[in-house]
Amino acid sequence: MYVDTLRQRHASIDEVWVLAQKPSDDAGQRRGEWELLAFADASTLSALKRDGSVHRGDVNLMVVTDGDRFESAWGRRRSGRLSDIGWRLENLHSATYLVGGSTRESAVRVR
């Protein structure tokens, strides 16, 4: 599994959450795009940016570096704060967050 490989190469990642899987725009493709959120530190984010072996076109990985701020590790540049998206832990394995400021979506902890 991709998350296992990611954690083996970067053991300082504390948690990984699946935010969403977006369907592919191309009916001929089998997979869409995965949105993952990892909790780590700034040095791990820097290492992930340099580690092309974990970069995938169908994965958008955002890394939370201080418990609130997050930034994309590769691909489309994104950054923000968990507090701005209303990140809320529901239990050890699920969380919710706001999309577009009003729609609450679910996230699942995978590691």
C-alpha cells in the first residue's frame, strides 16, 4: 500500500488521513485523485518535497507541520490551516472538515 511505503521512507510521519478520492475526469481512466493529509514536522515536509520516489500524479499530499499549518508536498501548491477548514477529530479513526466553508466532509485515518 502506498501509505506504508510513504511511512517506511519517512518514519517521522505521525498520522496519515484520507480526505477524499476525486473521480477521474477521463472515463477511460480507472483511478481518480487521492487527497491525503499527513502530520509530521517541517524537516519531513522538506524531505518529502525532495523525495521523487514517493511523488505520484494521482496523490495530493498535504503535510501538517505544527498541528495547524499545512502545505502540499508536491504538485498543485496548496497551503492553509486546519483551524480555517474546521478540522474536527470525531474519534481516533475519523475526523470532519469544511469544504467551501459550509459542507462538512469526512476524513479517515489510515495510519
